[in-house]
Amino acid sequence: MHPLKVLLITCLLLAGPYLPSVANAQKSKPPVPVIVQTAQTIEFRDRVEALGTLRSNESVALTAVVADKITAIKFEDGDRVEKNQVLVEMTTAEETAAVEEARSTLQEAKAQFERAESLTKRRLSPETVFDQRRRDYATSRARVAAMEARLSDRILKAPFAGVMGLRNVSVGGLVSPGDVIARIEDDSVMKLDFSVPSTFISTLKPGLEITAKSRGFANLEFRGTVASIDNRIDEITRTIKVRAILPNPDRNLVPGLLMNVNLFKNPRQSVAVAEESLVPIGTDTYVFVVDQDKMTVARRRIETGSRKPGLVEVTNGLKEGEVVVTDGTMNVKPGAVVTIVSKDTDEKAAGSEPATAREQKASDKPAGRT
């Protein structure tokens, strides 16, 4: 017999008495302690990042419509004004006199018209006289309206409530039609214009939530909603312009400010698990699911989606209520017996924040950036 075969048989004979004890030792291996978590359904949203520019709700350049000399400026730089408040007055002496003359003529024409109407009804005056007095009365009313319009062109009023910018003229200065005197901005709410890739057009709609930040305001976050979407896509950039409305009660935001925008779209309810429960193997992702009746674990392949701080969306492979291992994944194998030493609380499973805070601070996985 070959010497190697003799050596092998000898080793098996010597180890025979100990083989059952080795098998028994494996069977009596203690359960692996693990920490688990119950998969829950929470809200996820896709996040699109963009850059936007702030604009006032309303913005007007206050300009002169006639050539004349300024006699009074009734605002200071940065003043807040009300609608129809007088801001600038120009030379109005001639126009004021013309208005008074036209109003006097109107009163006389009205009296003559009423007298002629009374006489005509009593057949004491011919119809032709009445018609003449009626024309004179109508002409006088039109002349008064024209004179008042000429006078109003020399008194500039605020078209809406807002804040005044820097004025470009002084009292005594001569202005011409089109000269900009100052700008007035309605900053009660702000319009935020930004562009997003046209690939997201099917999920864009008014009412979507946005958040915006600017370096000028440190970590201060402003919240708003999408108000409107442009009616065409830019042929060069293949993006579409979106306009959101941001409340501005403290008047902190100013027109022209560059802001980083997060647009949240496609809200949905999905199963979520903790990031630490994921077991990546190659290009696939797995979790260990606990069978609480047998207290064993099974490795299951899942598909993931968006993310939140500490949480991962599961799009396929796991159901709400199933228990997964979050701590101890390195020590277990498929079919291993486990013992649950701790169970993550529902609050931790949901992101370690109250529901309202989670909705306000959602930092979903970005879906795109422009």
C-alpha cells in the first residue's frame, strides 16, 4: 500500500473519537448578539439643486414724463412709502392756474346747460340753443380732465407700497422725459427665478416646496413654494425656468441676491432602514432580516433609492414591519441563530428627530444640479 494512504488512514483512526464532539460544539455555538430595527414607512422626496436670483414682487423705475424743474422731493433714500404717496413735485404754477380756469369755465357751462334745459322743457327756448349749451358743457368737462392730467404728470406718486432706492435728482434740477428719479421695490414677498434641467419637467408643478440659502445670511434658510413654470425650454441649455415665491416679513431679502436653491419634488411614502444595516457585496446591497419565530437571520438583496440623514429608502426587497440587523452584521451569516440585545427606537428609526423637524430639514439625496 502506498505510504500516503497508510498515513491518511492512521490519522482518521486517531481522530475518530473526537469528531462527534466537534460537531456537538458547532451545534452548541451560542447565539450571536445583535441590535435590530423595524423597517418603517416614511416620506421621501427627490431634491434638485440649482442657483437662483431674487427679484422684487414689483419693481418700477420712477421716471419723469415731462421736461420740467423739480420743486420738491418728499422721500429719502431707503424710505418705506405707501401706495399713492406723493414722492416728487415739479413746477405746477401754470398747470394749476389752467386747471382753475377750466373748472371755472365748467361751472359756467354747467349753469348755462341747466338753464337751457329748463327753458327748452317749457318751450321757451329753441332746441338748437339747448344743443349748443350741451356741447359747451361736454367740452368744458373734457378740458378740465385734460388740465388735471397735465397737472398730475408733474406730481409723481408711489404706484404701490414699497421701499425707495437711491434718488438720482435734487430739488431745482431739470429733468426730461425718461430720466430715472429713483427705483421703488415691493419687497413684501420675493420672486426667486432659477433653472432646472428639462428632464424634470414631468414632475414640476406649482406648490412644490423649495428652500434657499445665501452666503450673505450664513446658515439662515428661507422657505417658499413654486408659483409658476415657464412655457418654454431654453434651446441652448435645455433647462426650464421656474419661479418660486419667498415670504419676506423681516425684509431681509433684497433683489439681485444669488441663492442656492433646493427644489423638493416627487413626494412619496417608502420603506426606510438605517444606513448601518446595509451590507454591500459587489454591486449589490443586502440586509440581514430576522425571523423572530426561529430567531435566525436571512440575507436578502434589496434595491435602494434616496437618502436622508442616517436613513436609506428601500424601493424593493423589504416590507414595512420586517426586522433587520443594524449592529452585528459583521458577526452573522445566513441561517445563524441570533439573540436581540437591543432594538432601535421608532424615533431613531425615523431619523432621530420629531416628524415635523424631519419634514422641515429633509436632506434627500440630490436628483440633479444646474
